[in-house]
Amino acid sequence: MSTDILRFATAGSVDDGKSTLIGRLLYDSKSIFEDQLDSVERTSRTRGEEQTNLALLTDGLRAEREQGITIDVAYRYFATPRRTFIIADTPGHIQYTRNMVTGASNSDLAVVLVDARKGLQEQSRRHAFLATLLQVPHLVLAINKMDLVDYSQQRFEEIKEEFSAFATKLDVTDLTFIPISALHGDNVVDRSLNMPWYEGPSLLHHLEHVHIASDRNLKDVRFPVQYVIRPHKADDPELHDFRGYAGQVAGGVLKPGDEVMHLPSGLTTHIDAIITADGDVQEAFSPMSVTLRLADDIDISRGDMICRPNNKPHAAQDIDAMLCWMSEGRKLTPRSKLVIKHTTRTAKVMVRDILYRLDVNTLHRDEDVSELVLNEIGRVNLRVTQPLFVDEYQRNRLTGGFILIDEGTNTTVAAGMVTQAN
Amino acid sequence: MSQSSQALGRYQLSQLDSLEAEGIYIMREVAAEFERPVLLFSGGKDSVVMLHLAQKAFAPGPIPFPVMHVDTGHNFPEVIEFRDRRVAEAGVRLIVASVQEQIDAGKVTEPTGRWASRNRLQTAALLEAIEEHNITAAFGGARRDEEKARAKERVFSFRDEFGQWDPKSQRPELWNIFNTRINPGEHIRVFPLSNWTELDIWGYIAREKIELPDIYFAHSRQVFERDGILLADNPYVNRDDSEEVFEATVRYRTVGDMTCTGAVRSTATEIEDVITEIAATRITERGQTRADDRTSEAAMEDRKREGYF
Ligand SMILES: Nc1nc2c(ncn2[C@@H]2O[C@H](COP(=O)(O)OP(=O)(O)O)[C@@H](O)[C@H]2O)c(=O)[nH]1
């Protein structure tokens, strides 16, 4: 049972074969149950389809089944003896950017599908760009429908070259190309005999073996205080004065005895103990949820940050960030006032300026911009009413990411990634 | 953390440790941001795991919110006994939202017919209790692997003042940042086990040595068969003469109302045996044992929109 979890997002234009691929991964890993398969077979038959449409396995809601489209991020689960997988299945229609950004935010890896016949589309570039914007550490370009191009190595190399040229403009750390046929299963689970020229791993093999342990930030100690535990047990001498700071480690490795600094106060103290319900631990790292006991009595509350004295996040009220605007009802304009939630801290924020809008297809920066609408991405300058303890998103996704909330409707209207702070 | 995670590399968590860390994080987030949360506790395995997580999240302090049970009046007596004992051990307050009281007050009508079940009536009792106690957040044990409508539901799932879920206007969830803002009268359903699979739940129960109601393990019971589902012979179900009662060795895979929760034939008396059986089974837990999900392709989605768990 001792496997780790890989979270990955899948992206592709409509009909590139994303649902078929996911259906196949679930099917071949025996994650599909008989009654689910029966129901899919029945629906396929009523629709007059000849083959059982594995894509139906991943179509959840009634509206989607009726219209035959996927409209929202859905999560799927499967496991092999080596790993447990969580797929964020992000649909390729309208709302695309919003869904992909959402799915990619928690992902260790992104699979972008390309139809081998059509080659790189504008959408493929966009998907790859969004994955890198969200700093998904590993990117896989799955070149699908190889069966329809006679499993041609030349076709594969052409697409690979074209994408590699484009990728130089992106911040890609790990890029893998895999030729597959989702429909027939080539290179999905097992290496394909139809493509002897391909020497790399199958998609599943890659997913099982890609190294993700060092993707999380282990350098910069960041512990956003989430909740203060005070049992208030007057009659229990052990717990009478107990005060523990609970939270999920967002970066670095914490150890008992470490000297730490509290923000915003700037006071330093030592970690007395790192507590869990199962006893004390000797180290804590992301994403562990633990409780810290500190040597000195400092006034600490939710929203504060614990770090190392010689390695602090920026305590910033002026923040430059890339924003993905997600609201259908409201546009972003300069001087918009919103609520920002960053780690465990919530504050008010004003958008000072929109610096540029980024064309997600061409990566062109349009500086003549006065607003951002749904699914647009731009760089903005924000002024927060109180300091936030941030890192550049590139350095740490958990202390560099934030959301914006509209106070009128309480909806989440933007995802933000810190590019610069002071 | 378990010793078994030693097999992993340094600074890697096993899947159960990651899921536990995520669940604890979610519980603390709710306790910090909501005024009156409640944990929906039925005595079923998922809610038992939630209660266990809550104890871990706030240790050495107590759980800072009450638990609530929507009692149809048709529950397994073993489960009610377990519920009361477990709640006392955890030192939490129990709120019971009673479907029977709703029926007696004439607010809802007792369904009739062959598949008559109070299952759907739970929604009204739940929503009324949420209103009465001014609940702002309710933890539910639903998992995304359970059912396809659930695969798309958020971890923090917004409900309007009628308790309804609108799948088309869900708040996007990014990183580990949850939008917890609501207006008076609205509430959020929070699902800390969203990313757990059925096997994760069982693996965790085994690892943490969590106690469950006995009916999850093989025992002998008077049952009868209806549409392929083994139902316990009980006073609340309308059984006709053609449906013969016989004795069988069974266990339950889910725990709901006696009227619509089916048993599976099994000899698994220990948790390891249950895990072996579950790992080998080829039918989903809801498909195998829940009559309430069989009414239509979209049964769960329809109930969820109305405000069901
Ligand atoms: N020949 C061939 N057809 C495929 C392959 N993958 C998907 N398809 C077909 O392409 C169509 C669209 O696939 P689907 O999975 O629904 O695409 P989605 O819109 O990306 O989810 C379906 O008719 C599939 O059967 C493949 O590898 N080879």
C-alpha cells in the first residue's frame, strides 16, 4: 500500500482523444467496474454507436451526457502497484482556460494531446503554455492517433521538432514526447509493436516512474499558521498552558530545535516540538499537516508565517502577478477592489494597473489594455491593505499562488501567480 | 505517519499520509473560517474516518464542532448503538435531525410502494436542521470515486439558501486555497475525503485500527433478494410473499437505510479479508448495494441538486 500519489492534468482540443485515453487508462488498470461498463455499453447502444464508447466513462453530469460534451473539471482515480493517480480531466471547450488553470494548479504533470494528423494546433500551444504558466513540473506531449498516420516516425519527429521550437519560449523543465494510439492502446500501457522505432517508455510507464519528490520546495521554510490549538483544559497540568500552531508545511524542512522567525512580528524563537496526533516527529515537510510548539510565548495567529531568520518571504503590499480572470459576470478593470486569499491570510486588494494582456496562443503581449474578461490572462499590479508573506510563484507554488474573490457575489474571480513583490 | 512510508524516498509521503494531511488541512481550514460547522456522522465508514481525522486535526485539543446525524428512523440498530458510543468517546455533541419528527409534523409524506424508502426524505430533515442550527458548513463523507456526479463536485461545495447545488456555477478551486465566503442563510458542504477511493478508506481504517460497526464484517442475517440486491428482513420494508426470507452470511459495504441498503455475501470477518474482497470486486459499492442509485442514470445528480449529501 506504500505508494505515492501523482496528480496529473489532461488537456486536448475536442476530438483529439482525451476521453478515449482516460477511458483506456482506467480500463487497462482495471479501475472500471462492471456496472459502470454496463451502463456505458447501454448508453452507447441507445445512441446507436457501434463500439462501446469508453469516453462515456468520463462524462459525469446529465447536461453533459445530453449534449455529449464535458463542461467542468472532473477528477478520476486509478492505481497501479507503483503509484496512485489522480487525474484532473480538463475539458477542451469554452471555459477552457479557467478549467485548465484550475486542473493544472495542483498537478505534478500535464499530458497535452495532439492529433498526429492535424499536428500542432493553436490549442495545443495554449495548453502547453498554461501548464508552464502554472509551473506544472513535468509536461508530456502525447501524439495521438498514430494509427491514422501509419505509425510514421517521420510524422512524429515533425511534430516533436515543431513543438520543441515553440517550447524554447516557455519555461519548461521536463518535456517528454510519446507517440500513442489511445483507441488501440499503442504505447499507453505497453510499448507498441507497431512503432519499433520509438525507444522511450509507454505513457503509463512514464507516469509511474517520473520523479516528483524533489518538485516541492524543500529549501525555504514556510509554515503559514492555519489554526491555533488551545485546549483550555484547566484541570490538566499537561495541557493547561498548551498552545500549538497548526498548519500545512508549504516549503522547506522543519526540525525540532530550529531557530525560526515569526512574521509579521520579526521575533525569533525555537521549535520545541513538531506534534501530530501520532506523536512528535523529527522533521516536517510539504505537504504534511503538523502542529508546532515554540519555545517562547509570541502572539501568533492565523494568517501569520513562520520561516527561518535568514530566509524570509517578501512581506509585500505591492505585488506584480499574472492573473487568469475567471468571472463570467464581471470584468477586471484598473481600480477594481477585491478580496485576496493567499495561504491562510485574507485581505482587501486593489488592482492598480493592468500592465499587459497575454495572447495565450501567440504569447504576444498587448500593452494597450484596459480590462481583462473571462479566460484572459494578464499581468497586473496589486496593492494589498496589509502585507502578505509571498514568494515568487516560480520559487514556490503554494506561497506564490493566490485567488481573488468578488465581495458582492462571493465568487472566485481570478487565480494569481506572484511574479514580483516588494 | 505509518512506518511503511519508509519504503518511499526521503521527503515523499505515501498516498495515505498525503490524503490524511489534506483531510486535516481541510478540517482546520473550516474550523478557522466558519462560525458554526458540523460534521455529518452516520456511523458509516466514511463518516467514521472523518471523525477520526477531526480528532487528529485538533489534538491534543477537542474537536471544535458538533456532529449531526440525519436519522431516518430506519437505521440498523447496531449502527445507532455504535454512533452513540463513538460520539461519547470523542467527546462531541450529537445533534439528531429526525425524519420521523418531520413525518409526524406533516412536513413530509411517508413514501409508499415496493421500493418505499425514507432515503430521499433525509434531504428535508437535513436542510431544516441546517437552518435551525444556523449551520454554515457541513462536512460530508462523499468521495469523488463513488459516483459520476460527485467526480465534478468541489471540495468546498456551495449551497444556496435553499440548500441546492448548482453544478454549472461552481467555484474554481486552485492549489490548496478554498473560498469560504457565504451570505447568511447559505452554507458550504465540505468533503475532506474527496480524493480518497474506497480502497484508501479501507486501507486507512486498517492502518489506524479504526473501529467500525459490526455490520461491516461477515455475520449471519435473515435476508431476502430483490432485483439482485440482498435486503435485510426488517419491519420497515414492504416485502411480498414471493420474496422468501433465508439466512445468509453477509456483510455491508455501505451503511444507509435498512430499506435500501443491500448486503453482500461474504465470509470476511477481519479487515484484511474485507480489503482482499474489495480489491477483487468488479462492481462499484453504490451499484452493488444501493437501491437509491438505481432509479435512473442521473439519480445521484438529481438528489444532489435538491440538497442531498
Ligand atoms: N483512429 C483513432 N481514433 C481515435 C484515437 N483516439 C481517439 N479516437 C477517436 O476520436 C474521436 C474523439 O475521441 P474522444 O476521446 O471523444 O475525444 P475528446 O474530445 O478529446 O475527449 C472518437 O471517435 C475516438 O474513437 C486513436 O488513437 N486512433
